[in-house]
Amino acid sequence: MTKEIRVIVKTLKTHDGKEFNAYTTYDKNNKRYKVKFTKAVKNPPEESCMVVFDSVHASVSEDAYGYVLWIEKIDEIRPYEKVDKVADIF
């Protein structure tokens, strides 16, 4: 089954100064998940976007800080359209 989720990308730094991207998403019940991509994914997103994938290529695990959504194959990355004005929302 094909799923589409919004992935939020934040660029963080290690103590050594190396930059890396951290990914998060929320489910329909507003539960937060870290998103991680396996080594098979050659093109992880660089900015917040909508990620389309097949649910057979994903799994959920739990670590000390919460739930982790593992994605092993991305079908499509779509831009996330951000709404800037309150008038555009309502």
C-alpha cells in the first residue's frame, strides 16, 4: 500500500562540527516518529518534503527516545508547500 508522509528535515551538528540531517514525522494521532533511511536509499531528502513509499518497504521500531520509522525505498519525493499567510489557511 502506497503511503505519503510529510518529513521534516533539520540540519544538526555533532560535537566535531560535522553536519547531518535529522528527520521526523507525525502520524494521524499526532505521535512523533524519527525517520531513518536504510543504506539502500541513495537520495534521502535534503529539505522538508512529502515522501511517497510503499508500506512493504518500511518498518517501525522503538528506541530509548521513542518510535523510529525505517524506510528502505522511496518511490517519490514531492515538495511540501508551506502556507505563509493565515488568510490562505482559512
